Amino acid sequence: MSTRSWMTRKERRATAEVPSADESGVLLDGDSTPGDPDEIPETPPVSLGKRFLQPKTFVSFGLAAFIVYFVVRGLGIDMDAVWEQIRGANLPLLAAAFVSYYSAILIRSIRWRMMLKQVGIDRAHGYRLPGVPGTFEIVTLSLFANCVVPARLGDAYRSFLLKDRSGASFGLGFGTILAERLIDVIVMVGVVVTAGAVVFGTNVPGRAEQAFLLGLGVVILGVLGSIGLHVFRDRIEARIPERFAGHYRRLNKGIFDILRRPLPFAALGVLIWLMDGLRVWLVAESLGASLTIPEAIVVSMLSALVTIVPFTPAGLGLVEGFMVWLLPQVGVPQDTAVAIALIDRSITYLSLILVGLPLYIFNVRRDVKHVRNDLEPATGSN
């Protein structure tokens, strides 16, 4: 009986994902070989489950619940009136808002796949790059992870899933995500400044200005950090332990191969953020609220900016509270603002739980099934 027949899928990948030049064509630079089996010692499903059960996760959900309670009690919101408006919402417009949100995720998935190909994660370089449906699944699962655990751990989970499915280095994939985040924040600030100038002129509300300044600060830190990482890359590499040097080089490659040619990704970023504004506008229209497209863009962008510091999973509580405060600043009644916030977050948060949880369970079962099949001895082996 062959010893290889008893190897698990992970062990087979560890041996199979370091192909010769004849097997996979041109490899990535330096030691960026397909596969990096020692980077993450724990399987992502177990890791994500453990993260969810950690005390800080429950603390973050408790904080979100406190914020929601404080907003409802502090503003004296009539929840009966809110539910009445929600029950009377226009369902076709809500369906269009739902489609707009998931279309934006699809565009985000296509863009990330373009990024992966730009850094050399494709079949020509020996990687099993998933197609658009597979990439969409990975991005959706990462957003689901962000909804159930704090600190944007979904980004790391996305890199892990990419590594598992394509054989690409975790560091290389994570580098593309960091570049994606920086591009997104820069584009977001540009879009919100343009739309905000139309909506507010020079009379920007205080908290809206604070959210904008937070985003601007992140942009400045991100740009300065990227410049420093690039300029001092050799010095940094010389100071880190040798066992991490390869990971650092791959992370740098993932970041700067994208930032050298960012314009196509930035253009798609504009489209993604505009679709987010369209979603908020459709939700408002479904309730009969008077909200212009520029106002909807400002509301969606500033609400997204408050999630930059991830105190709670996917900004739960923070986003709702900010929307309830901001919408009346553009003329929306308080009760209607609450209804808009609840419906919009049902699309961007609750629906991700409803879609992501079955998808996550399916992936866990599929992985367990593969491991069991790989552990079974192959019949007829010598």
C-alpha cells in the first residue's frame, strides 16, 4: 500500500504546491513559490469558530447593543411608528437595493481577481486561481467573517481561503488586500468630498466632519506607511528574523505590484462606492423619503468611514447610530431615518449572516469530507 494514500489533503498540498519550472512555468520572484504550508498552522474554520467564542467578541456585540439602546432611548424614537413605515416599504425597490449591494460585492470580487492576476497568482505561474464565482464566494465568506468577529479578521480569512484554494502564499494574497483597502479609502474620501460639497457646501455638520477627518487621517497614514515600507524595505528585511523574511517579501510584492498600477482598480472602486450610495437611495425611496443621490452617497460613505476603526463586528451599532444621526441633517424625519438604517443594515449585515452562515457550514463540511476521503487507504495500492 502506498504511503501517499494515507496523506491528508493538506499534506499532499504541501508536497505538490512547490512545482518545478517544468510543471508550473515561471515562478514568482525570489522565494515566492506556490504554497506556503507553514504560514498558518490552524485551519480557518476552526480559527474562525474559536475567534467567535472569545470573550472580546461578546464584549464587542455587547457594545453594539448598548449603542443601539442608547440611540433609541436617547432620541426618544417611536419604534411603533418605525415598524409601521418598514411594513409599508416598497418591496420591488428593496429588492433592487439588495441586488445593488450584491452586485457591488460581485464587482469587488472581479476587481480582486484582477489584482491577484496582476501579482502573478494565475495558472501561468502555477496557481489554481478560482474563477469569478469562486472569488465571489471567498469575498462573501470574508464579509461574513467580519460580521461575526471584530477587528476585520475577515481580511485574514480571505487570504487563508485564497491560500487553501489556489496554493498562493498567505502573505502575497494579504498584500493585495492591504493595497485594495488603501485604494478604497482614498477613493471613498474623494467621492465623499465631492458629494459632500454638493450636499453641505461649506456648512458640514460637526460629526460628519469628524468622520471625514478620520478617513483623511487613515489615508495619510496609509500613504506614509506605504512609502516608508517601500523606501526602507531593505532595512526592515535586514532587521526581521530570517524565518519571516520570505513572508515580508511576499507581502511587499502583493502591496506594491498593485500600487504601481492602481488606476483600473480605483475606477472600479468609484463604481463600487456609487452603487453603495444607490443602495441607500433605493432604501429611502422604498419608504417614500426625500433623499437625493448625492445625499445618499454622503450617508453611505460617511457611515462606512466610521467602521475604519473596527470596535464592533462590521461596525454593528456604530453604523446604525451614525445613520440615525446623519439622515436628519439632510432633512429626513427621525423615525424615517431609523427605518432607513434598520432596512439598510438588514441588507448589508443581516443578509450576509443569512447567506454567509450556510455557505460557511457547507465549506466546513466539504473540507471535512475531503480530509476523511484523503485519510481512507486507497484500494488496490501496492
